[in-house]
Amino acid sequence: MKDIFHPDFLYKSILNLLTPMFTPFTVNGSSLQLLKVGDRGIVKFCNIQDKNILKKLKSLGLNTGVTITIEQEFPSLIIQVGSILLEIDKELARNIYVRVINN
């Protein structure tokens, strides 16, 4: 008869119960503010309330579906959008979300 109170038995029982509940996952979305130099992403949405700023970004090519690359983090954030380099302030970067592309 198994000793159900033995630490090894309890550990294995708990592990067997929990294993199916936790599956591997990856985080593949981020705001621009959290990306590092060389990271790339596809713009998913912009949470920007100011219509003038949003209009300007769109006119510069920063639209949903566009691929961006982080070129510089400090002293200011510089991203590449197509063949254009854009300087983005931290507040703006916090509100632009991308699906991260593995490099």
C-alpha cells in the first residue's frame, strides 16, 4: 500500500494534477516602449486619442500592419518605418502596440 502522505507521493500527485493545466506560451505582443534595439514588430493598434498626432503618424507611414524596427532607445526612441526613421517620445511609444517578430 502506498503512503499517500509521503512527500514524494504528494509531490508527484500534485505535479500530475497541475501539468495539464499549464501549457507553454509565448508573449508576442508589446508596446514600443518595451522593445530593445534591433527588435522588430508589426503594428497592431495605436491607443492615441489626439487625432492630429494619429493623422501625422499615419501620413508618415505608421499604420496598422506596417513592420517597424527599433533603431535606438536612448536618449530618444528612434524607429524605422519602411525607409523612414521616426523619433518617438516615450509617452507615444507606450501607446503603440506591436506583434513582436522573432529576429
